[in-house]
Amino acid sequence: MQVLATGFGLVESPRWHDGRLWFADWIAGEIRVLIDARDTDVVVRHTSLPLCFDFLPDGTMLVVSGPQQALLRADEGGTLHTYCDLSAVSPFGFNDIVVDGRGNAYVNTPNFDMAAGPPSGDTAPGIIVLAPADGGEAHIVADDLAFPNGMAVTPDNSTLIVAESYRNQLSAFGIHDDGALGSRRVFAHLGEDAPDGICIDAEGAVWYADVPHQRCVRVRDGGEVANTVELDRGGFACMLGGSDGRTLYIVAARWPGMQALEGAVWDGQVLSAPAPASRAGWPGDA
């Protein structure tokens, strides 16, 4: 395990793009790029919690904006412009995003008031929304999700995998030619683990980050645990990258709990570890 950069807040949304690692510091309201082993640079500033992002096939960055209830696109100078309005889909904030190889952007939301706490019982109001590559209106393509978090798309654009943090599982959806989501199944039951950010490797396994258990885990389709990387703080998300795609980048921070978010000392870090298989699919350059 190597510590690459330190001194951040709640770090999230790592992306491998254009030969470099990009990530967000939600507390600072910044999207950063790793310049070298221990230096980063701010490329976008935007106050939003969450602050997730991904890239269109032409390299344009899309940013999920909670305050604006929209997807925003960043120009070369880092200025943000409206890309797709999300306000009609849900009154609550949006969370993670993945853009597939055809330019379809999938965005999810827990779809409840975080300040009031999760809904009682087995209610799972979470949804996935599609912002089509053709510029059509955003619309719901999946529901009945228990706090959807990280998402990834397989290299053939046929399957979307989403982390359901409150169900302790990874769920897989078939993707139709028009971007709609179809058949649904459980990719992996994860016991007590609460998956957050995820990525796919060339062997079809999924890496997921786990905040409460302070680790990243590689799991195969069906639930077999193949590899585990132990951390000393919560793992919020992970991304495969590097020159050969076999470096696992991890963004991790000290989780204070929902009741202690204000004034928390996050001590966010960017870490790396060798991986057994290279990156594949999206997020990340395919």
C-alpha cells in the first residue's frame, strides 16, 4: 500500500482518465487531478454534497450538482454549464454517476431526505436515472434500490452494476440498446459489508470500497471474495488505473458518523495498491 496524497476532506469519485487519476474532495468542493506521486491540482470548484463526476466519450467532464439539481458539463477552463436538468425526476439530491461507452449517463439517488434519516422498514425508494446520449430528457430506468451508491458498466455496454449500500449487495441490470435498464439480478451478496464506490476489472470481478469495515474487496460474480485490501480508515471508492491498468487507487477518509459530520477531521487520503487484473469497462478509459 502506498500513500500518494494527503490532507483532504471526504474524498470520493476516483476516475482514471487521460492517463491520470481524478478525484473529488466533497468538503472542499473541489475536483482534483493527481499530477505526480504526491502533487494534485484543482480543475473544478463547485459546492455540492455529494460531488460526483465522470467523463463523456469525447472527454467532457460531467458533474452531479445537488444545489442545481442537474448534470453540469465543465469546459476547458473548469467553468460549469447545464448539461441535463434532473429537477423533475426527484426532489432529493443525486449521488453517483457513470457514463457508458455510448455516452449515456446514469445517475442515482437514495431518493429520501438524508437529514431525516432512512425510511423505516423495507422501503427502498432509491432510483437510477438515465440522461441519454442523444440529449433527451432524464428519466427513471430503475427503482426499488436501497441507497444506490457506486456504479459501473461492463466493457461490452451490456450490464450496469450498482452498489446497494443498505442491502449489502451488488445488483446487476441488463442494458438495452436505447440505454434503458432491463433484467435485474444479484451480482453478489456481501454479508455485512456496505459497498460504496466500485469498479470492474478485465476478469469480470468487481472491486468495492467499504467504509465501516475499512477495506476494499474484490468479489467475483456470485459472491466469491478473491482479494481484500485492509485500510486504517473508511474506504469510500476505488478505481483501477495506471499505465497497465493494474493499479488500484483508493480514496479513504476517517468517517465520523452522520451525527458528527460538521467540523469532522476527515484526514482524507489517496492510496494505491497493486491489483491482479487490469481495468475494464466504465468508469475509466476503456
